[in-house]
Amino acid sequence: MTTTRSFVAATGCYIPDNIIPNSDFLQRQFYEKDGSAIQRDSAVIIEKFREISGIAERRYASPDQTASDMAFIAATKAFTSSGMNPETMDYIIVAHNFGDVKFQTNRSDTVPTLASRIKAKLGIKNPDCVAYDLPFGCPGWVQGMIQADYFIRSGDAKRCLVIGAETLSRVMDFSDRDSMLYSDGAGATILMATTEKNKGILAHKTQTYAADHACLLQMEHSYNHENSQADIFLKMNGRKLYEFALSTVPQVIKLALDKAGVHLSEIKKVLIHQANDKMDAAIVDRVFKLYGMEYNDPSIMPMTISWLGNSSVATVPTLLDLILKGKIENQSLNKGDKVIIASVGAGMNINAIVYQF
């Protein structure tokens, strides 16, 4: 019996031009959650942040850009590189968490959906091209890929456009040290059906830990109590999130590998959400320990966080596009290579895909 799988036929990304180095935060006054000003020198806080996160700079969208604008550019690059006709898409799935947020506001705009806006920008008139949004925390783009895979495997679709786009710079509290993590960007992929064996998505696994962990990331008022208390901003419990990720993500990755019948020794790369340099390394180290192996080759986990920061749903598709287009030094993917694609984020949601090129 012929098995239909889905494979990545094209990729594209948009990296904003505005480079924000850590030095831009030197004049900021940071506050604790209780509203008290942190007395330590900002330079000390920033250097400690760099040591933990690995971030030296990040990118912010231009004032005239929104998430859907960046998503449109990323999608256009995917279509241009592949020569595909946008009218042939069966689904457009757009992962984000805050919709379009205009410059100097933190108000989400999600009507119409970003997917409908992008479909309109692409000029797609085909009504059978279904466009919808997917708010799923940072793992949103990975989950969009999983949903598209289900559509393709069922025979409901042959081509799906999956996008992750976010402007976190507009929903963060600049009086919070964690604001230095966040950035903006967009990444897009086109999944297509194939009957070729040993190609494409081999298996995937998703879990949601809401009962005890739903609020590790949530919206709260500014730590600087002099700011308007009508506004809310993205907040996280960093320590508990770190502990949660280390205890759960490796297991989900192993479940996906087991489902695919693939051993970790067969994996060429781990493409993980660019959340925090030390956390990602610790996650991969624990995955190796589950197999009685040593994680001693950092090149297996390509990283962009040092210069792109954490752009939520955009980190993994951007990373994938840069590798496939030869834009990350000493990183490549070749036919037959097996990789893990994984993410963790608000909800708390975790997912992993086993993919073969």
C-alpha cells in the first residue's frame, strides 16, 4: 500500500533590519516583580543575561511593519525560490500569539485573522485555499507543520503554507530583564505530498501540560508601577520554565523518535526553538543521556539566538531556511539526513517532529 507523506518543498524567512545590541539596554532601569528598582549596575545585569541566554543582539521590526507584513515577505520568498503558484495552496496556517501589534502600542489585532490578511496580500483568490491562525505559544509553527502533515496524509491537501511570525518587541515590558530575550521575525515553509519512501515527516508528538504549568508564561502588568496599569505585557517564570523544559522536552523528543522507529544515533541535527542557549543545550544533553550517549558535538544543534534573539514561532522556520540556503557557517542538510525539530512554550506546550531530507 502506498503511503503519503509530507515534505518541505520550499522555505523563506524575513529577518528585520533593525539590529538591537545588548548595549542598547545599558540606560534602562530594571525592576523586580514587586515594583522595586534593581540597584545593580545595568552593565552587570546585561553581562549576566548574555552568559545565560547567549544573546548578544536581536532584531526588531521597523515601525511600519506588523507580523503579517513580515509573514507575507517570508511566504513570498518561499514561493519565489520554489516557483510555485500561490493559488495551488490548500491551506495557509499562520502561527502567532499576538496578532498584528502596531508600533508604540501593545494591543493585539486579530480581526481579520493574520492568515486571511496574508492570503489577501498574496492575491490568492481560490476559496478552497483555507486560511486560519494557530495561537499555540512558541511551538506554534511546529504544530502548524504537524496539522498540515495530518491534512496531507488524510488526502485532504496536497500543498500547505505554514508560517510563524511575531513582533514580541511590542508586547514586552522594558522594565523587566526578560525583555532582552525577545525579538521579531517570520519564517515560512511549504509542505507538499509525496509517495517517496524515507522522505519528509516520519513522525511527531505533541503534549500540553496545563494543569500545573499553564501560567509559566502569561500576560501581566508592568514591573514599573509608574507605567499604566491598563496595559499588560508578556511575563515568564524563568526558573520554573527552565526546570519544566528540562524534565519534559527530552521525553517528548524520545516519544517522537520511538514513534518513527529512529534511534538518536541516526539524527544529523536537532533544530530546536531558540529560547535560551543554556536551556537548549541542557535539553539536548538530556536527550542524549536517555540513550546512554554523550552530547559532545555542539554542531548537532545549530543556533541563531546569539544574533537573532528569541522570536517565538519564527525561530525554527528561520533557522531551517538559513541552513537550507547555506547562510549558517559550517551547517548543511543533505538528502537522507534525519533531523529532530522541537519546541516548547506557553500553555505549556511541547512538540517534536522527526524529519528526513
